[in-house]
Amino acid sequence: MTGCHLPPPADAPGNTSLLRPRGAADPGGSPRGHDPAGLPVVALVGRPNVGKSTFLARASGRFVETTNAPGTTVGREAREVRTRAGRALLVDLPGTGSLADRPVAGPPFWDALLATVPDAILVVADAGDVARHLPLVVACRDLGLPVVVALNLADEAAAHGVAVDAGRLAQLLAVPVRPTVARTGRGVGGVVALAVARARRRRGVRAGTHSPRALVPADRYPPEVERALAATAAELPTSRALGAAARDPTGLGGLVAAGAISPRGAATLLHPDLVEPYRRAVAARWAAEVEALGARRRPLADRLAGWSVRPWPGLVLLAGVLALTFALVSVVGAAFAGVLAAAWAALASPAIEAAVRALVPVPQLAAALLWGLDSGILGLLTIGIPYVLLFYLLVAALEDSGYLTSLAVLTDRLLAGLGLSGRTAIPLLAATGCNVPAIYGTRVLATRRERVLASFLVTLVPCSARSAVVVAALMPFAGPGPTAAAFAVIVGVTLAAGIAANAILPGRQSALVLELAPLRRPLARQVAAKAGARFRGFLRTAAPVMIAGSIALGLAYETGLVWPATTILDPVVVGWLGLPSVAGLALAFAFLRKELALQLLLVLAAGTAAAAAAGGSLGDLMTPAQLFVYAVVTSVSIPCAATLAALGGELGWRTAGAISAATLGLAIGIGGILARLLGVV
């Protein structure tokens, strides 16, 4: 093979953004925009599901929004870390098998890696599968950058009877190697500090404040490969001028000239087919030398993982997980909501009402304020804490256990009927927590068709907010049977809509290629951190909207202005759905946050039913049949504002509008049918 300069693939756009100096604006989301102090940059690199995001969370002390499943880190996440070696920027990159791998419809992975202009690379590898992870380590070392290796999952390797001689591996690689357990934090601080120290030294070398340290030469490839690499390196443009971009569409020449990578490292990126076979061969040889294999064991977690992907007993296990989740949210949530409501009525409500009426002499204004400060806050608490927080905890536990990957494999054949692969199960299950990150999670799907179909289904999956609305609206007044029936209707509508969408959109689903994650015991600390971070986000967004919206709605109600607004919606809300007129207002406000569909309805119930029943309740405002219709319509209807924004950003506003219109039409249509079947109309 000749050593000519290889052009980029035809589908890879020229990446002239890599020629920008450090600190320049990066519209693509590069972490350089988060580096105003010029901190050294350490890139986290590793195969999927090896624990990079957990490293980032442990090192920075801050929760990272991801799940324990391959492909759930779909963008770059940058955090400042403080170690004994100093401060640095730690950048978590999506999982990859090699530097040449391409994410969906994107440039090769090395493009994203080098766009961060790293001063060092921290490669996170699986201590129990060294041979498969070493080629990526060797590829990173070939770039000419300082490399530190974290042999993560050391506890799981030991459980399988695998011991790795980290010292000998460090000698072979000529880079530091440290065993770690990111989930518990063991060894994380030390290996991150080691990477930061090397990044800071390289930053000093590039700035001329440190003398360069002699590096051990990389293992040489066969002579013919080395000649090809040398020829390509010699042909790289050395000028960083903008005029060089035409001769350097990959941007690698500019990075070599800037000292970001070595010429030989750039050449290896342009010849992946030449060097990868030799990397795999040396990885296998080194792995055999450093691994001490005892009696191979198959822990219970491995056996459970195997069972969870088979139709039997995998489907039974899935049904049990769903039933347990439903039972905990409905029973425990309902009981806790009752306790909170009783405590609020006895302790907080009288004091708030007395204070507001004493301070506000205008009766109408005082009543409107009580809608927000009394009924509004009560609605926020009785929905948010018993239902939303509990659901966040359950979903976080499922994520941390690694069950999402097993679910993807299990449901691959089932989802084929919807034109999707089993990988779609990951964002679909993540959507039960929140639709927004699930929309972003569809980036792991192979085609735009799959992303559109999956995003459409995600908007129909009841998130924690909508599930809370269904449970809290039906459980106290209709019981567990109708509550389960409402979820069954929602699932049926979602499946029917998915089948119809699959028939309308041309194309076929891609094959499922997924690394099966092991099942792990969820760590209480991580589950609590993840659920707590999501719940704080919920409170920050929902509380102001809930209180302000309740006050505005109360003012409109107390002054009589609410009724002209309801007349616009009455033909659909009253005539077609058979619901009270004021229910249309709560449905409209639910566009801001789905929780408002119930919270504002609770406020309306308290206001309109006060004369009929002390304190009012949903049972005073609607019959159980009406509540059933209302719950289903709320869950299926147009997504909330945050989800709509995510759809627009990922798929374009035309597609987002079409999906929203489809869900609204489904909600109105199924709601009217249910109203007639249940005798509401």
C-alpha cells in the first residue's frame, strides 16, 4: 500500500473548526467554551458501558445525567475537577470501540476527541476484558499525547476470577495503569490526579515553561506500515493558515502544526485499516501476559443477566418489574400523598390563610393569592414528593442496575413490529422518567426514520409527571383497577400509533448491535444522587410555574374572567370529552409542565367545590369516569414545552409540529371514544 495522503470519506464534512485556537467559540458544543481560565484538558475515552460518566461524577462531585447502558452518553460533558495535582477540565466523550468508529451519521470518533484539544487522555478500560480494550489504549497512545489507563470494574473482574498485573501492563504500554472501581470511588481520585498532572505538564511544555520529557517510543508496526505512516505524516500541511484548509480537510495538519498531536499520530488516524489488525494482535499478546486467570466463576448477577434477555423468564421478569413499579408508586405514593394533605390542612393551610387575609385587604386578591400559596403549593407537594420523587428513585435504581441493556435485547423482536430495533428500548424506558433526555437518547439510533419513530413513541410514553397525574387522579377516587386500565389504554394507544407510523414512514429498521451490560446491585448513593438531581430540576421548573399559574388562574376565577376563556375550549372539552369546562384550562396549562394538569385541577377543585365540600377535592369536581377520560387525555396529548423544544432541536420544528399535532389528535380522538364508552357523554 502506498503512503499517499488519504482523503476523508465522501460523507465526512471538512472539519476546519479544528483549526481554531484554544478558547475560540465552538458552535458545535466543544468544551473550550467552558474553559475561560485556560485549564488543562483531560479527555475520558473508553468503550461503551465501562464507567466513564461515573468517573466524571466521582471526580467532579456532581451527578451526570446518563444511564448504565451503552450509547447513553451521546454528547460531550465537561466538568472542572480539583485534584491534588491541580485543577483541570475533565471531558466525558461518548463510548467508542476505536478512534475510527463513527457515531450515527457523524464524523469519526477522533474528530470529537481532538476537537477538545486534550492535553492528556484518561482511557477507562474493563479490567475483566483487557484484550478487547487494549487496542483503544494503544490507539490513544499512538497520538503522541500523555495517556493514563484506569482498569475499571476491578471488583467485577475479581468476582469472575480475573486478576490483572497492572504493573507489568504499565511496563508494556509505557504509560501509568491503575485499577479502579468507579461505582464505589476506589482509586478514582488517584488516577484522575495522575492524568491531571500529566496534562498540566504537557500544557507547560507547549507553553515553554517546562522542558519536554523523553517519551518511550511507541511499539513499531511492520516496516511497510511504518513507511506508509511516515509518508502520510510528511504530506500533512504544516501551516495553520486558513488557506491550508483546502489541502487539509480533516484539520489534522493544523493540529500537528499547533503541537496538539504528533505527525505519526495523525497518520495513524488516516490509516486505521493498516494499524488496527496489529493493535488487536499486540493486545491479545499482552493480555495473555498480564492476566492471571483463576477458576472462572459465574456470579448470580451474570446468570440473572442471561435470564433477563430470554423470552422465558425475561418477559416474566419484565412484567414483575413493571408491576412492582406500579404498585409502589400507586400504593406508597397515594398513602404518602394523603399524609401530606392531612398535615398541610391541619398545620399550614390555616396559618397561610390567616396571614394572607390579614395582609391583603382586597378579598378577591387575597383569594387569588391563596390559590397559589395554599392550594398551589399543596398540589406541588402532594404530586411532586409522593409520586414524582418516588418514580425518579425507581427509574434511577433500574438504570443503575444495568437492566436497560437487557431490556433492549429482550424487546428487539417486539419492537421490530414498530419498525425499530431493541436499542430503542433504552430511550423508551428512560422516557418513563422524563421525555426530554429520552429524546436526546434517540441519537444512538442508526437512521433518521428510526429517530423520528422513536421520538414519536417517546412523546406517548407516560413520564413520571404524567404517571403521577394518572395515579393521583384515579387511585383515590376509582381504585387500582381503573388506574391500571388507564395505563393499559395508554400503552395500547402507543402501540397502535407506532404500528401506524411504521406503515406510513418508508424504510426498515436497522439490526441491533449492542454490548450487553452486566447486572449490578444499584448503589443507594448513586440512585439518590440521580433522583435528587432530577427532582431538584423538577422543583426549579415546576414551583414558579405552579404558584404563579395558580395565582393567575385564581385571579381570573375570582374576577369571573376565567369563563370567557373556557368558552373557546368548551366545544371540545365539554361537548366531545364530557369534562367540566374548567378542566380545559388545566389541560392548556399542562403544556408548560404535565404536572400542572393535575395540580391546577386540584386548585380548581378546591376553589369551585369549597361551598359543596370542606376543602374540595377532585371527587367533587368530576366523576370517576370523567377522571379516567381526563387522565388518559392528559397523558397522550401534546408534549410539554421542554419536550417540544427537544424535538425541535433534534428533528426540526416541522417534524416536531407534526408529532405534536398527531399526539393532540390521538388524545382528543381516544378521549371522545372513552367518554362515550363510559357514558360520560
